[in-house]
Amino acid sequence: MARVRVGVVGYGTIGRRLASAVLRQDDMALVGVVKETPDYRARLALQRGIRLYAVNEEGARAFEKRGMAVAGTLEDLLGQVDVCLDASPEGIGAENRRLYESKGVRAVFQGGEEPEVADLSFVAQCNYERARGARFVRVVSCNTTALCRALHAIDGAFGIERAVAVLARRAADPHETSKGPIDAIVPDPVSIPSHHAQDVRTVLQNLNIVTMALKVPTTHMHAHSIMVDLKREASAQQVAERLASSPRLLVVSSSEGFKSTAHLIDYARELGRERGDLYEAVIWGDSLHVEGRRLFFFMAIHQEAIVAPENIDAIRAMLNLVDGAASMAKTDRSLGILSGQLKLEARAA
Ligand code: NAD
């Protein structure tokens, strides 16, 4: 079968990871990436054999001035692809949609876009089937992806009456030197609930959830404190087993040295993952605590990486290539994704 021809639009934090993930799929071909600025990232992409496309003619001239070859513009790319992964900055994706429509190209948008940009908001293990055949899909944000993965797993086994999540959000990605805060904790937004609850409900429509968000001076991960009122009684061990057996969730223990987000990133680097990425949402197994039917736990999310597998699965769903379980298994193999406590221990042994 011919490979799906994929273009990546926007080659920043997320776009670079999406391009790398596409290159690892044996049923997809990366036609090229759209890059706005002729910087070191563009030069590295060329050195890796990735074709660059400029946003427009003016952009193309800027690349040529720097001696970087471009294969054309975004419009040229659209004539050569079946689907675009749009990882441009918030709001640009919605503008690009008009272009995708006029060229008959399917597109996957990211969480910075409004839900209305697409036919549906997507997390593979929650609603893969609904995305089959869709023209436009929106992969939800990093925080929302993790909340959906974990809460969907818990809801399926024990039922959720109500969930409350307090999000400590990284202030900036590592290269964003002009963002802060450097020395403050910022309620962001101050109003409660934060928009994350509504975003979770774009995927898990009936979930009763309230979210509150704080921005904290760190760059490498988000951390969530989560409380869930279960419909049925469950022990912490039963919840741990459920989470450990669910896709793209890792259950780790502080007794093995996972004492902070820094240790999780250190672990991903030791695994030899490209860019030190952690695609799994990570749950501290020893934080799982139950009082009556109320469950408490901590979860960490590598914001730069977690949505990469979802984008790959979204492509297979939209093009009706395989079912959800087959796509997720294929994606997970290609990216070396670990699932569950037992697999983690097996890998560490
Ligand atoms: P980014 O700023 O790192 O990357 C965006 C890139 O697009 C930049 O390199 C920019 O130069 C380029 N660009 C600007 N205008 C463009 C245009 N017209 N066409 C093509 N490229 C253009 O942003 P990001 O963090 O990668 O975010 C991309 C999307 O992913 C956003 O919707 C964001 O909300 C979402 N997202 C980000 C994160 C994260 O933690 N960074 C996590 C999940 C989802």
C-alpha cells in the first residue's frame, strides 16, 4: 500500500517532534516541513534530509539569502500531500484551514486552536473511532491529553462521579528565554475553573470535572494534583493496576528515584529517546491514596512530547487505515512507548 504523504506546517517545539514521529512510520512519508525562519533548526532539518517549504514567496527569499534550499512554499507543499499536521502558533492553524479546504488536504490541528477548527477534538484511546474518515481533527493540548488518558482509564473501570485537577503548568518551553515567571507562582487563569475542564469535555463529553491552573517557574514538565470521586469503591492497588495496564500511562515509584519531574526527564534521556522525550503521562504509584470513594494522585506530563503519538494516530483514523488498537500499537512500537508499571520495571531491570 502507498505510504500516506504527510506535510508538517510549523517546525517549532511540536512540529519538530511530529516530523520525527512521521519519519518513524512505515506507512507514512514526510514530504516536507513548512518553516518560517531560516535559523539553525532549518539548517539541521536540511542536514537530516528533510525538505523545507517557506510560508510564502517572501519567506522563500529569506531562506535563499541564508543559502538554505527551499523546495517551495506552503501552497506548493499542499499539492503534494494527503494530510498536514499543523503545528503553527495558536490561531494560525485556523487561518490555514481555509487553504487546506481549497486544496482538498486533510489536516490535524493542535490544542492551541479553538475546538471549532476541526470536526472533533481527539485523544486516541478515548475517541479514535469517531475520527475515522474525518477531514479535520484537533489533537487537544498536552494537559488535556494527559487528563483524558488517565480519567478515561479510571472512568472505564470504576466510574467517575466528579474529578478535580490542580495543574502546575511549566512557565515556558526550554528555549523560550523571554517568557516567565522566573520567581513567582501565577494563578493562570485566576478564574476557576480554568479552560482545561471545558477542553477535557470536548473529548469526554459527560465528565464532571473542575480544573484550576498555576504557572510555575520550570520548563520541562507540568504536574497535576488530581482528586476523583469514584462511583464504585476501589483500592489504591486496583487503581494502580488499571492505570498501569492502560495505554500511554506509566506508573512509577519515588522509591526508585523518581522524586521529581527532573528525574523523569533524566529517565527519558537515559532511555535514549530522541530529544529526551516522554510520550507517556506519568503517575506516581505511591501517591495513589483512597479515602472512602475519593481517590488522590500526582501525574506529570512532558508538554513538548505527549501529543506526538496522538497526531500519528489521528492520521490513521482520518484515512481509515486501521482500527484504534492497531494504530496505537504501531505508533507505540515506532516511538518506543512504554505502558504500565510492569513494562517500566522490565525495561529498568
Ligand atoms: P512554537 O512557537 O514552538 O512553534 C511554532 C512554529 O511555527 C515556530 O517555529 C514559528 O516560527 C512557526 N510559524 C509561525 N508562523 C507560521 C506560519 N504562518 N506557518 C508555518 N509556521 C509558522 O509553538 P509550539 O509550542 O510548537 O505550538 C504549536 C501548537 O501546538 C500550538 O497550537 C500549541 O498550543 C500546541 N501545543 C504546544 C505545546 C507545548 O508545550 N509547546 C504542547 C501541546 C500543544
